[in-house]
Amino acid sequence: MNRKVFKARNIQQAIADIKQELGPDAMILNTRKIPKKPLDPYAEEMFEVEAAVDLPQDKKPVPDHLIKSIKEDIVDIKDMISIAGFGNGMQDMVCNHFESVGILASLLRAGVSEVLASAVIQKASLFMDENAEQGCKIKSLKNYVMRQCLSQVMVKDFFNRDNSSGVPHVAAFVGPTGVGKTTTIAKLAAVLSFQRKMKVGLISIDNYRVGAFEQLKAYASIMGLLCVPAFSSQDLSCALDRMKSMDMVLIDTAGHSHFDKPKIDEILQLIKADFRISAHLVLSVTSESIIMKDAASAFSVFNPDTVVFTKIDETKRCGKILDQINDLRLPVSLIANGQRVPEDLIIPDKRELVKIILGKG
Ligand SMILES: Nc1nc2c(ncn2[C@@H]2O[C@H](COP(=O)(O)OP(=O)(O)OP(=O)(O)O)[C@@H](O)[C@H]2O)c(=O)[nH]1
Ligand SMILES: [Mg+2]
């Protein structure tokens, strides 16, 4: 501790001097009035103030475990505040399983909706309680939530198909504007032809956007793949005929607003002209959940086989994928996580998908 005695004409001055020299943390230890010297005609009354300040080395470091525990408490409090407005069901569950507070908050942070997050945790805790009643070995609630998420997602490696039938599998990618249909097709074409050694052909039926065919053609040229435009059902059947020796034919379609029903119907007429064509719905996770939901509903006329989620690299809230899967009841075939062709494409298994959804991917 650094102690010092300050002298000044008044207390205010002494305190100002102390602050300046010892800093704002200084403590006053003693004050004393020094009487005038009776024999000195010029003498003034003075004040003596003793002050002290802790030297830096006197400060004891707060132990790490204490800081950790304070941080954990703060997280718990924040989590409790974030779910304070939830209904009675959730409050009851929190009383039974305090762990659920943190789990719920982390699902919400990941972007899962309140309704779905609570439902998942409630189901998980139900299983946990049942297991306990049956005398089974109990795991943590987190573990049951993970299992619940795994049981809610579906995946399908749709493009890992052998061509024993002798006819190509034909897959069209449909969805709103700019979600990444063309880019995803280019990535997938590369994976199928170079990694899976499949014969891949590309068709563009996007006659709407200027340069749409050229965009796909540019990728096809780099990969040395056949790529043709088809703007009518005759064109399309000719193109498919040219590609009958392929293993997989990928069709790029024009993106349209989900409100533009006539344009969506135009694509539908073309695609449904050939019963072999499967549809795959492409949605970007950068869209708001409600917009994804509306888009999925508008494009449901295609009766898609799978759903593709793109641009997961642009958000920290991939939890909305769980809500979409829950509504759509469709398996996920692909996840796009960036602009690089072909690197940024994931063909997920269930665990991988759940990790992405929970923000741990
Ligand atoms: N960050 C990011 N960008 C992506 C991803 N996929 C595509 N993009 C970008 O999104 C933009 C639009 O991609 P396109 O493939 O042209 O989208 P589209 O759905 O074919 O667009 P339209 O044909 O006009 O409907 C481009 O700049 C792509 O590079 C992704 O996974 N992450
Ligand atoms: Mg496109």
C-alpha cells in the first residue's frame, strides 16, 4: 500500500492533490487541522490529510474457477430472462429439469422457433422421465434433445444412385430467385462426375433471365460436360434424348417470386411433361422463416423429392432449417455453404445436419 501525507490550505485542495497523485482509488486514512503558529504573523491554518492507495501488486487475482462460475451464473440468468414469458408447460418443465433452461435458450439462439424448440425439449424430457421410470440408465437432457432432433430430420443422398435401370435420373432444381440453384447444380455436377465418376448432363430451361444459360454453360465447359438449353417441351424431350446415355441429368430452372404463380406454372408444365423428372426445392437460409415457408408452399406444386438449403455460411441461425423440415416433411439432399464451386457443397448425414442446425457444424 502506498501511503502519503498531503498538506493544503483546505480539505478540498488536499483531496484534489490526492486524486491527482494517487488516483481516484485513493482512500483517506486521517485528517488533521494544523493550528497557526502563534508567533508568525503571516502563518495560515493548514490541513494535513493522510491517504493511501493499493499498489497493483497488492491486488489479488480472482481465481479462474470463480470467474468461470460467475460467467456461468450470468448465462443462466440471461437464459432464464429469455424464457420468462413462456407458457406454463415450459415453466413446469423448467422446474423438473433445470437443464432445459440453457438448452431452450441455445436452441432459440440457433434460430429454432420458440414453438418447435419447446416441443422438442418437452418430448425429450418425456422420454427421459419414461426411461427413469423404467429404471434405464439416464443420460443428460441434452442427449435426449439431440436424439429428438435426430428423429425429426430426414436426409437423402438422392444423387448417389446407380444407373442399373439404363435410363438417366433426371433432377430439376426449383425455387425462388437467387437462392443458388445454378451454383448448386454446378457444384453437384462436379461432385457427381469427378468424385462419383458418373456421366452427368446439364439442361437449362431458364429462358427468363438474360445470361442464365451462359452461366450454366460456363461451368459445364470448365468441367467438360454437355449442357444444352431447352425452352419448350419439345426442346426438353430432344435434350433428354441426347442425354439418354448419361447417369444423371440436372435441370436448371428460372427463379421466380413465390407470388408469381403463372411463371411457376410455366416451369411446372415443362417439367411435368416428363414423368421421369424429379423436383428438388432450393431454399436459402438467409430468408426469413415465414418467407421460406411461403416459398416452400408455392413450390410444393412440383411435389419435390428433396429440399436443398443454401447460404448457410451467411447466417448463424440455421435452426430455422429444423422448422422447415418439420413443416415440409421432406428429406434434405444437399446443403450449400459458400460460393466456391465445387468445394462449398455438403451431402449431409443426419448427424451432420443436426450439428448444422444447432450451430455446431
Ligand atoms: N454465400 C453464399 N452464396 C451463394 C451460395 N450459393 C450461391 N450463392 C451465390 O448466390 C448468388 C446467386 O446464385 P445463383 O446460383 O445464380 O442463384 P439462382 O437461384 O440460380 O438465381 P436465379 O437463376 O436468378 O433464380 C451468386 O452470387 C452465388 O455465388 C452459398 O451457399 N453461399
Ligand atoms: Mg439460376
